[in-house]
Amino acid sequence: MSDTVESGSKVLGPAGADGDGGRGNGGRQVVVRSLAVFGRQREATVLVVAVALLLYFGITHTSTFVTQTNIVDLLSELMAPIAIIAIGEVMLLICGEIDLSVGFIYTLAPFVTLFAITDYHLPSLVAVILGLLSGVVVGWVNGFITVTLGVPSFITTIGTGFVLLGVALVVSHAEPSPTPPIALGVGKWLGVPGNPWQWAPFVWAVVLVAIFHVVLTRTRWGLYTISAGGNLLGAREAGINVGRIKYGNFMISGFMGALVGLQTAFYTNNVDPTAGGYTPMFYAVIAAVIGGTAMLGGSGTILGAFLGAMVLATLTDGFDILGISANILPVIFGGAILVAMIANVQLARLRGAGRSI
Amino acid sequence: MTTQDLGTQPSAGDGPPPDDVLRAEHVSKRFGAVTALRDVNLHLARGEVLALLGDNGAGKSTLMKILCGFQQPDTGRIVVNGQELTLKSVEHARSLGIDIVYQDLALIPGLSVYHNMFLNREKVRWPLLNNRAMRRIAREHLDEMGVNIPSVQVSVAQLSGGQRQAIAVARAVFENAKILLLDEPLAAMGVKEGAMILDLVQDLKRRGDVSVIIIAHNYGQVFEICDRVNLLQQGEITFDKPSRETSVEELTDLVVEEYRQALRERHGLA
């Protein structure tokens, strides 16, 4: 059903005694084998789709699509938020949980930073760090209610999400405020319009994706995250502290939500109580799922989610360029998630049937 | 008539013979009004393969749970390597070299074979996993145990039931288990698959330092590889013979006789 987390040019180790046949049949076999290896990667399909979409819009609408303004829109404004939030969702989905509150952490974190500056006159770096920490704290609360108190995360995070939204509305009196200019010295590192800082959100996304790809595939934390979602009892039997893993992944998700919230606040120069919400969270979950992460846990990839975010962002941006109404987009996204899930389930079934014995 | 005298067993004399790695003596366990085990005596010699047979509800799983430290007996003694002790937990039993292997419970489907072999004992070159070392060691260990899989890098989800069972057994041995409890290792397995597990157990027997208790209700399959057979019926061990002194037919007769007895009793009550 799933591939190894090992990404793989060297999928066949020292050959087993299972007579896997002749080696060294020249280049053709290498090509066939690498194609097979490629096809087995969960990211393969979504990579093809992402590249195809980019090529399509790039070639048919070169003058509008391939401009710096549009590429910044695409990568920093549309894609980066989805990709960053998706990192947290992928980690959580793999270990068998979900965070529906992350979009409201996105809403609230900028207010934490804002009030730390305007009301408490803290240095803006400290204020930004407090904003990020607020996301981590909410993640811890999600972990506490889910892991320690035993409420399914689906319910936990609906609850905490509402609470966060309410708090954001109360503290802001439902009014947006401009980002304090004094904070821009720090804020530009998170991303503000104009060169070169407008690239910052995308750079953050790439760096975080790279880091968490390594965390997931090359560290104990990643193995235990997969173990917790793939076989909870087996993981416990092996002595893995599953609760700690889940707590940690909720906190990672909270951090990502807060980061995106702050980035958006700086980028738009606006701390807005209507920013965030369910939409970015659902986009992130869709990106995760079409990138090959299993909703039921046990497998998934960060790179796939990054490519999934690329697909969603390219569609949104491309439709805008084509002049097609954005109203149709939900239909496309809904279709994409259904197709991805149906393909996942059916391919797993086919593979299961194909395996004899 | 069906009860064999346990005292006739050469290894069940006064004082534990040095070669018994595991003994359960006069073990009883009740759950409310139900007596799951009644004065059970079981012993396992070093390097021995013991088949523990019995119908569903005979008390096999209760006995296994006691031997692997998951539950404590109400009365009776557990003796490991000549030492009487209480198995406080599964971890405690494992630290003494007693490990139970379930078919599907043990492994993580989304992880590769070698990550499963090293689960929670990974080799790390901080902060990253030392995958190269783990692959090599896992490969060597599986080769040494004669476990045939195409590559240690495939995920467990892609393996058949028999291969998974083999990996689970290999992992337990790898973690230094000296007493393996295999819970229905052949359940839901084809002939070829089952043969693979039987070969593996045979191999363990040849190595001599690992003792095995196989729990099964299909005794035809395990008969050929076990040294001794115990039959558990309604919470009591009613039969204990070296397998060369008995036969599948004799065991079948015993079980059928038990079934008839139960039927007679039920009709008598009705």
C-alpha cells in the first residue's frame, strides 16, 4: 500500500537469494528500472501534474504567467502558505491526527505580536517570537486534549479553532489594524513586498520543506511519526513514546500556522481578524492528500505536499490569468482530492490483488 | 484415561534440571467464576520446540499472556533459567529474553524491513539515522537466519503474511530473545508461507540457543517440527509427550473425545 520512506535510486540492495534475474543488461534495463523506481515514488504523479500545469500556463500565456510579479504571486503569496501549513498537517496526518485549528492560529498569532508591540512595547523580534510561540502553545493544548484527555483530534481542533477565532474577534473588536511599522525590520525577513524580501515566504517554504523532509525520512522522529500512525499498538509494544510524538507534531503544526499568519500580516501590512480560517487549512490538507499522504495515517511525504501546494497555487493563479472565474476553483480542487483518493484506494486494491500468496 | 502423568517426564523430577529455561509450576488463573487455568505445569528445555495445542477457549492465550508477562497467575510459580520470579510486565519478560511474536501486531507497515528490525533501537549518527549501517546489519542477520526477502528496503506493507511473520521472529531473535512464544504463527497462511515459518523455526532449533513455544490449533502443520507436544483442555494440560511418541491421529482422537464428552455433558444437563 505504501512505499518505503527511503527515497530511491538504490531500491534494490544486495540482491536477495530470490533469483531476481540477470544484472547488467545495459542501458535499457537501467532506464526501465529507474522508471519503475520513479513510478513507485508517491510524489511521482503529483510531480508530473505540477510540471505539466506549469508548462501549460508558461507556454500558452508566457507574457502574463512568466513575469516576476506573477511568479512572486504564485510562489510567495499562493503557494508558500499552503506548503508551510501542509508540513504540519502531513506530520499530523501520518501519525494519525489532524489539526483543523491551524487556520485560526494563523488568525490569532499576528494579534499576539501586534499587542506585544503596541501594548507592551516589547522589541519587535521578541514580539514575533511570542507570536510564533503562541502557535506552539496552542499546538501543545491540542496535544493535551487529544493525547492526554483522549478526545479525537478532529473534535479537539474544531473546538480550539472556534475558541481562537472568538479570541481574535474579541481582542481586535473585529477590526483590522495595520502592522506596526516599527516591526518591519524583523518582518521583512518573513516577507514583505518588493525585492528581495518578497521572495522570503517562498524561501521559508523551501527551507522548511527541506528540513522536515529530512526529519520525516532520516530521523527517529520521522520513523516514530510513521509508526504511531501505521500501527499504534505495535509502536507502543516497541516502547515508543507515541504520546510525545503526537504532542510534538501538534506543536509543529501550531508553529507553522503562526508563521504563515505573521507572514501574511507583514506581507499585506494588515493584521486582519478575518484572515486565515478554514480555507488555508483545507488547502493544506488537500495538498497533503494529493501529494500522497494517507488520511488514515502511516504514510505520507512532505515533498509530495509541497508539490501538491504547487498544483493548487498554479491552478489558482492560472485560472486568474486565463480570466476564468475563481468560482469554479472549488469544483476543481474537490475533484482533485476525490481523484487522488480514489486512485490511492484503487491502486492499493489492485496492488493487493496482484500480490500472490 | 487421557491424562498423562507429568511425573514420568524425565525433566520433571525433583528440583529443576539445569536445562529448563522456562517452567510454569502449578499455575492457576481465574477470571471471576471462570477458571482459565487449573494447576498447569509446563516446562521448556533449552533449544526445544514445544507445541502447545488446544481448542479455542482451552486457556492457551491466558497461559501465553502469563508467560510473556502480560498477566500474573493467581497461584503458582514461574521459573526462568532456574530462578523463581514474578514477570512484572512484558518489558520485564523481554529483558529476561522472553518475547512473544504476534503475526500482525508487531511490525509497522509503512516502514522498511530494516527500520522495523531496528524499531526503537535505531543506529543514529546524530541527528540522522545511520541507515547504511542498519541496512547492512539487517541484511546480514536475515541472511544468517535464512529469511528470504527481495530487499531489506521494501516496506513491510509489501510483504506477504509469511514474510512478515518471519521478519517479526527474526527481529525478536535479533533483540536477543532466548525464549520465543509464537502465537498461531501459521494462522491464515498458505502451505508455502507456512513452510517458510516452519523452516525458520527449524533453523532456530539447529542454532540450539533459542527455545520456542508454538501455540496452534492446527497441530498437523506444527507436528513435524516440534520436539514435544502439550495439549491444553479446559484449562488443564492433559497430555505431554515427545512428538516421536505420539501421532497426529492420537491427538485428533483426544480432541474428538473431549468434544464428545462435552456434548454428552450438555445433553445430560438439558
